Amino acid sequence: MLHVVRRLFRPTITRSREERHIRLEVISGKNLRIPSQRIPAGIHVSINVDSRRRWKSALKVLSSEESVVWGDTVILSSRASHAFSVEIRASYEADRMLGNGELIGKLQISWDELLNHGDEPFDLSFSRVRGVCPSLTLKAAVVHACDNQNDALSDSHVDCELSRETDAGHARFAKYVTRGGVSHLNHAVQHFQLVLDQCPVSHPDRATALTNLAWARLGGFIRNDLEDIDVTTSLFRDALALRPQHHLDYPSSLYNLTEVLTWRHIKKSTTADIREAAHLYRELLPLCPNGTYLRSIAAGENGVDYVINEYNNLPIDASDEGIQLRRVILELCPLGHQIRPRALHWLAEAVEPRFEQCGSIDDIDEAIQLRRETVSLCPKGHADCRTYLNNLALSLVLRFDHQGKPNDLDEAIYLYEEALRLCLVGHKSRDSSLDNLGGALVARFNTHGDIDDITRAVSLHREALTLRPSGHPHRDTTLGSLAVALDIRYDNLHVIEDLNEAIDWSRESLRLQQLDHPGRHVTLHNLSSALCSRFTQTQENEDVDEAITLCQESLALLSSLHPDRYFSYMQLQQAYLSRFRILHDPADLSLAIENFRLASRHPTQGFPERITEAIDWARQAEVYQHESALEAYQMCFELFDSHVMTRSSIISRREAATAFNGAQSLSVDAASCAIRRDNLLRAVELVEQGRGQQWSLASRLRTPVEDLESANPTLAHNYLELSKLVSNTAQNSATITDRAAADWAETEYRRLTRQWEAVVAEIRGIRAFSRFLLPPLYEGLQAAARQGLVIILIASQYSCSAIIVPPSGDPHHVPLPSVTLVELTNLKDRFARAIRHARIMGPKVPRNDLIVLLRTVWDTIMLPIVNVLQHGLKLKFLSRIWLCPTAAFTSIPLHAAHPFKTNADGSKEPCLEDLYICSYTPTLSALVRSRQMMKKRVTPSFVTIGQGQPGAGKGKELLAVDSELELVQNK
């Protein structure tokens, strides 16, 4: 753009020299390094015509190549002097500039020298700065005189003390950085402090003054000439606070704060600083256009890459906050970023422990997804490829342990095989790859029982052991793995040599571990297990006594909140139970039950493990008819509630609910237990609690927390946050080795637990949530029977029976001695076959097989119930009854039960539907809830759905559906 400049002086008749008007074009600059090494907001060129007048180019952003393109033009007059000066300056303000900026280079040049290059561009080189010579590309030409030239020129020096002091501070600080000398630093700080003192809070240049002083102080801190970095950090924070997000200098202020935080971390190793810097970079990088110098520094190895690498070196933090920051780090590593694989890896490393603690399938799914991407980004032959393959395999094994999907384990074994192929004989990591693959094969053997898997596992561990001879730091680990494989092979093949060898290897592993070895308690567990197995075989009391002592020793090694205390309790109950089975001492059974109780209640172990132990407790209590059986069932339900309540999605809740072997029958087994102990009210409560959990998941009903969020969002938020804090505190305790720190963690855990309990109590103070996290009571459930008796049919492996819930009074028990769970399952399967067979029969062909089955239902199931209804409860003819079937009963058409008999007078004996009006309900709570919802509706509604046309290949058309729907509509 051509700027017209007024003449500085009026022309006279006699001239001391020839006046020329020169058009000067400032095209570009390169090698523009800043002496102080600060990041400029922009670069400008200053043309000083004389001591009073100057022209200044536009402020342009420095590129990542340390160059600038201007293309600015000015017309100057040579009349005032023989020469002029050219300056390149860096400005640290993109908005309002204080002073003239930092000097990069200055040259004095005559007008004649300027015009020696004709009409062609030429380079003007300046003195060396930090190893390179800055230069400008200019173009000059003589033009005809023109008016208004002075408009392009301004006063060369604004008589402003703030500007003079600021420029002096820049000059002194540049000398300090380039030459050293504390005196230069002190003078720079003095100049900048003087400026700040004259810029009160409301002053428009205060943010600039704060930043200049902070940078001078930071430079002194970096070179160990100043110590107080905290004051410097506060100066940068104050400057950022004065520049809101829309401010032109907001990005540079963000960068300045990241820089001081990074240097404080470098000098003082402050973890909080590197975390804050990561958050700041997340905000900063989108504000830095590609190709700019700020972007190249912020996104470079000394900027965000340093922060990423340092954060990746921090201990894993599996708290929600720690995981969120790992996500921030990943966002800072977009596709193509060289550090992205590591960022993916460390995020997975944080998410995975949270899964192990809390059991949320969402977490392990995410960890696997992250690890898959990590593997995909790692080319074959990369040094980390084997590590990433092993990590993905380990995550798949964890998910297999949780959900039991064979595909996960098969894929894990494949990945371990791939990793092993990368570790040829002689590779330094071959030993660990052998151990990893061996462990996965052991897991698959436990699932499928293929003897080849356990045999190969033993061989792999033996080979790994040869690569870890005496003196190897990890020999104890391989010894332990080999011992476990041999112990498991003994459990299946009963070769006593395997068991004895397992015990010997476990003892050697234990001998190699120091008393403070972090894995010593695991070795104690394994040796205890093997000794219990040998005691069962040989009945030598010394073995089981030692097994118990080893478990007690392992407990002594662990703090009261350590998650692995759970495994010590679990092994102790196994040892005591083994001794009870041989010696039949009731004290051993009591001790086994007590350790079942401790394991199930251990707060810092994840819910999946505790639920599994509680289920086993219930089963063993049933086997030995111990009085704690009902307590064990109740513990199962409480843990299950806590496990699924805060899962993030319906699908994850459903997956969590179905992950436990034997969980589906808990409700009916618990009810059967209560019935056998003549506690019918408790039986109704237990079957309802268990069935309610299963049905709410199957039908996607809301959880209590979701209901609370609708009624009181603040209280729900407090509950969830405290739940997370309690969980995180418990989880973090696993990594604490210092006793004092462990004591503090226990105190903090108890404090948070009290807060959690207080919030739960507050929730229960709300009338609609008085039973929050508590099982339903019989008094509330009985409301379901107000409009018809409810008949709960319980199908348990221990007994089959029915409970009749009347509208008032105690429930009635109806034994079904002629029915077992096996017979019910067989009856259900026979019904399924008969119905399939009926589809291909003609409409006039009698369904004899169905008649036989419905008669069986009448005789063995419904007739005993009808007898109680008619003779015991005196229920009126055609009264409404509600059937609430469980387990195998749900697949049997109970309402269609029929005697198919003719009386002596020729009349037909009535069937169930002739006697009563039958309806079904999945649970008593569902029936109560549906009636409450109906009361809120203005107009009752009724919907019927019929499907007469099956899908392709799914069966024949149901011809009567349309007519039946019409009949319902007309009714």
C-alpha cells in the first residue's frame, strides 16, 4: 500500500542539497531471532529519517521459520539528512504496545547506498543475533515529489516515561540473556518494576508491565540468579487475568504461564505445575495458527511435548481427575503426532486400574480400544511393538476374567504369540514373553480344560526359568508362575509330583524375595494354596497349619486398606474349609465363614471379586447348613446393587449383572433358604430384591440414583461425587508403602465414608427414598396384593415352592414336593418342543402332548396352590390372582394348567382359568409401581400388540391374530 507523506519543510529558493523523494518498500525479513529469546507478538520495521521523525511498518506475526512478510511501502524525502537508520524490533503486545519493543537489529544507511541497487529488491544484513544474521529484503526507487508525505511519519520519540523505562528494560534484559551479568538483570528488573509501579490495576498497560517484569525474573530464575519463582508465577497469572479470552494477547499470556510452570517443574519437580501446564496447552494450541513461531515453540519439544513426556513419567493416577488429565494429554497428540502412541498407552494405563477397582466394563472396553490404536500406530520392527502387543493382550485377559468371553482369551494368546515371535532366542525380553503366554494358556486351560494348554504353559514357564538363572532379578516371578501352573495341572491330573514341585518352586520364590518385596504376599498366597491342595490329598496337618500361617503372614504385610487383603482372607477361608472337611471341627467352619465375611466386606477390593466371594460363601453355607447363609445372600444383593447402580449405561449394567456365574439363581436360592428357616416374610423380601435387580436391568427400568437425579439433582450429584472419592481413596491405598502415609489414607477413607453415610442418611430422609440402597420390606410389598392375591413361584436348586401374599396378614407357604428344579427345566423344554411341533400340525389334530404337559402343571404345581386358595384362604370364585413366576417357572404356561378330567356326573373338572382370573407380574414392586402410575394418568389407556406375520424363516403365519385383536377391541 502506498503511503503519501507531507514534506517536512517548506521548499526555499536556495537548497543546500538536492531533494529527492524515494519510495521504499519493505518486502520481508528472515533470520529474525530475538536476543532475549522471548516469543514476540509480532515484528515491525522502523525507519528513522532524523532525530525527530520515523516511519513504522505494520506489526506482522513471526513465522515458524523465523521470517516475516510485510509488503509495506513508504515515500521518504532525503532533504532532512544524508542518511537514515533502519531498525527491526519485536513487540510483545499484539494489541496496545508499550514502548518501541525489543531491538533485533539496527543499521545506518545513506540515501545513495539505498539507491545503488536500481529498481531491484536487495537484502540488508544486520549484526549477528544468536548465531544468525537478521536481514531485510527492500526495494527503493526515486519518484516524483508528492504531497502529504508527512502523514506516514510520526514523532520518533514519544516523551513518555513508561515507554522509555520499558525500552530500557528490554535493552538491559537482552544484554543479560546474550552477555550475562547479574547487573544487567537487576537493571532490567528495576526498569520493569518502575513501570509496573506506575500502572495501577485499572491502567491499560498493567498486563504488559506485569508480563515484562515476570519475564525478566523468569530469565534470572532459569540462570539461577533469582530464586523466588512463586512471585514470578503470580505475575504471569495476574497478567492472564487482565486479558480475557477475546483479547489479542490472550494466547501469548497463556503461553507465558505454561513456560513459568514448566520451569518451576524442571527446577522443583512440582507435579501440580505439569498438570496445569497440560490444561493450558489444551486451550492454547487451538489458538495458535499453524506456521506461526508461537505454534512451533508451543507444539515443539520444549513446549507441549515436554509437558506430555513429563506427565507420562508421573505415577499412574486412576482417579477420575487423573484419567481426565490423561485425556487432555491425548488431545494434545493428534493423529500423526509422534508421541500419540505413548499418550494412548498411558491413558489406557490409567483407565485399566479403575476397571480393576470398580469393575466398570466401560473402562476395560476403553482401555482395549486405546491399546488397539496404539498397536495400529506402531510399525513392525518398532522398539515398543512387543510392549504394546503384550499390554493389549493383558487388557483382553482382564476383560475375559470379568466377562468370560472366550474370544478375548484366544485373541490375547494370539497377541502373546506375536510378541514372542518378536523375541527370538537370545532376545533380552524373551523370558517375560514366555511367562506372559504361559499365564494366558493357564487361564484358557481353566476355562476349556484342554490338557495341551496346561502342558504347554508348564513348558513355557520352564523355558523362561532357564533364561532367569540364579541371581536374575525376576527369577522369583517365573518360579511363582511355574508353581501356579503345576498346582493347577495337579488339580486336574492329580499327579502328586506336580504338586510337590509346585510347593518347592513356591518356597524358592519366597526365599528369593526380601521381606519388603512388593509381591511377597502373592507368593505367600500361592504357596498356601498348594499346601492346602496337598493337605486334602495327604491329610497331613502340618501342611494346612503352615498354609494358615502363611496367609496370616501375608495379612501382616498389608495395610488395613490394601486391596490384596481380600486374597489373604479368601485363601484363609479355603484353608480353614479344607481342614474342616477333613477334621470336622466346627471351629474351622466358623473361621472359614468369618473370612468369607471379611473378604466380601473388604472395602478396597473391587466389587466383582467381592461378589464372587459372597456367592461362594452362600453356596458353602448351604452345603454345610451354616446359619450365615441368609447373611451371605443379603451380602450378594448389597454388593450387586452397589456394583451396577453407578454404571454409565444400561448396556454396561446388564453386562455387569450377567458376568457372575450363579448370580441368576441367587434370588430364588435366597428365598428358598429363608423358607427352609421358616422366615416367609424374609423370603418374600429376598426374592423381590434379587428379582427386582434382574428385572429392572432386563426392562431398562431406572436405577435409584437416576430417580434421585430427577427428584433432587444436587443431592444425587453429592452422592455420586462422594462415592467416587471413597472409591478413589480406596484404590490409591494399594500403591502406598509408607506406613505413615498408609495411616493417613485410612483416616481420610474413614472421613469420606462418614460423609458418604451422612449423604445417604439425608437421601433416606426424603419420603420417596426412605429405602434408598436398602432392600424392600414386606409391608411395602404387600400393597401389590390389594387387588388380588400374589402367588410367587420359587424354583431353586434346594427346593421348589410357592408363597401366597394376601392383602393383609402374613404370607402362606405352599410346598411343591413333587417338583424339583431339574424336573421343571425338563418340563419347560418339553413345552418348547410341543409348541414347535404344534406349528406343523393341522388345526383339527389334537395336541395330545400339550394336554399331557398341562395336566402335569395342574397336578404338580397349581393344584396344591388352588387347594390352599379354596380351603385355606376361602378365596372367592373368579377372583383375580397374580402369578409371579421365577426361574424355570417363567417359561411354563401356568395360567393354562388343566386337569383334563371328567367327573362321574359327566361334567368336566374345572381348570385354573375356570376358577380364577389369572394375570402375571415380574415382581411385586412392578405391580405396585404400575398402579401408582395409573393413578397419575388423566385418561386410562390400553394397548394391544399382535404379530401374525413372522420374519423370514421364523415359522408359519398366525391366522387368528387379527380376529383376536378385533375381539379385544370390541370388549
